[in-house]
Amino acid sequence: MKKLFLGFFSLLLVLSITPDSVGQFNRRTIKKNNKRIASFTGKKKFSREHVYSGVGFSLNALNYYGDLSPLPSKFSTDISFTKPAFGISLFHRFGPRYTLVGQFMYGSLKGADAESAKGSDGDFRKVRNLSFRNRIKELSINFVFDLFENNGTYISRVKWTPYAFVGFAAFLHSPQAQEPAKFLDGTVNKDAGKWVDLQSLGTEGQHSTLQPGDANYGIKPYSLLQVAIPFGVGGRFRLNEVLDLWADIGFRYTFTDYLDDVSQNYVDLGVFTDPLAQAMSYRSNEVATSTATYVGRDGKTYNVVNGYGSEFRDNWRGHKSSRDIYMVTSVKITYILGATFHRAKFR
């Protein structure tokens, strides 16, 4: 009797599993699986396969901010003195947003009171009449952070992305100026117009014997090897599989006030033993009439414009409280190295 009951129950169970019920069961299972797949949020991992390197060439424009800017402001520059520069770089991409860029750049900076001085103290600066050029040889390494990340290979990199950068730079420099037509004693200068290095002349008394009470007492020659902090923003645009266009604007905050050879006070012209150093230190006589006379420490008499070219704490040449800055505007083309290998491996 028990066996008969179990057999009857099994028959009813088999008969209850109809094709419609099987189809409903399958549809529910598929729908559930699809929903699970659609909600999957797994991320690609940036691996060694996505790392790549490249080289670049840039054309740059340099602008100077310092004591010979148009206005006595850190944000003042003379656009007419924009100078060209070029750069060669290597870069290595090591993360979905991160690139390390090393670059060598060569270019020039320039400034001149006679052409740039403006504002409330413009007349004073024009009478100062100082000028310079400076050729910069810079090595830098910058950390670049992209706004848009790329977790794929170089082939799948984004079409464009804004970026910011900050880094470290070391540079060689040497400010120069053109020699005047005459020395301060009226002697004709046969090398008039020739560009001469200013650091070795010590135009603010760096190579002279100054007395403890002098405004520039204790001054030392400045180094021609300096460091700077580069920082800025830009955008990178994909041109094709292996070429990118970078465009950015950045600043170099330096730790020197002598990109222009101007920082502190005038010194007594009698402390110079070199007539060229005298002439390059004080150039107001080229544009203004002398209004004061004094006897220098060498026993000679000097005729100067009042407030310029003599030892006094208020007779300033520059402002030593600030540091010089230069701006670099750059357009760069980069090429991804090993592109053929990567294309065959990852495409």
C-alpha cells in the first residue's frame, strides 16, 4: 500500500512540471543573471603592460619677472621682451593619471628700464637705466597629474586631458649687458655695445672691499648655478596612436634675485678698481644730467644724478626682498617609444 502511494505521488509530480513552468523558471534565472552582470563594477588594473615612455620636442616662450619689469610687482612683465626657447624631453607614464617628465631647455630672458618702466615710479626707473639679457640652460623633472585617467594601453589613451605639473629644476645662467660708449671719467670705450658678463664685475660691490656701515656690507658673489620650482597647468591632445600635442603655461620660482644682476643698493663708485665695473654699476649718466657730486673712497670726484650711484641706504638699485621668476609658455610634440612592439602585443 505504501509503495502504491509513493508511485502515485511521483506521477503527480512529473505531470505538474509542464513546459510552461520550465520556461518560467528559465526566464527568471536568465533575468537574474543579466541583472547581476549589469550591476558588475569591476575595474581594470593599471599594470606593467600599460606603462609606456616617449620623447618630445618643444618650442617655448620665456618672460621675465623681476626688478626690471614694467611695474614693481611680482605679476608684471614686458610682453615685448618675450624670448624664444626650445626643449628636449623624455617622459615615462607609470600610472592611470601620472607621468614623469625630464627636460632640457635653452632660452633667453631680457629686461630694460629704458623700454619697460611704467607706473608711479616709472620716471625713477628710467633714470636708473639698467638692462640685461640672460641665457638660461635648464634641466628639470616634473610630476604631471592628468585630470582624466587612462587605465588602458597607450592605444586606448584619452583623446585629451587637462593636467597640472610641479617639479624641480636646476639651471645655469649668466646675466649680461652692453658696454657703454664712455667710461665714467669720459674716456671713450672701444668695446661699446659689446655684451659683457656682469657677475664677474660685481656691480653691487661683490668683489670690492666694503665697510661695516655700507648698505651692501657682507654681500657675496651670486652663483651662476641656481635652482627653481616649476609649476603650471596645460592640456594634452592625442593626434594619432603615437603622437600627442602638449600645451601648457608654467612658472619657475627661483631662489635668486640676480637673474637681472640687480638686487640691492648702489655702492660708492670709488670702491671699484675696474672702470668697466663702475660704468656697468651706474648708468644714469647716459640718460640724465648729473645733479650731485661726491669724493669717492679712491679720492676721485664723481658727478652723479642725486639718488643714484652713491653709497646711501635709500639709494637702491633693486629690492632684495623679492626673488626673480620666469614664465615658460610651451607647445610640445611627443612620440611614444616602442609603438610597433606595443601594437603587436596589446592590440
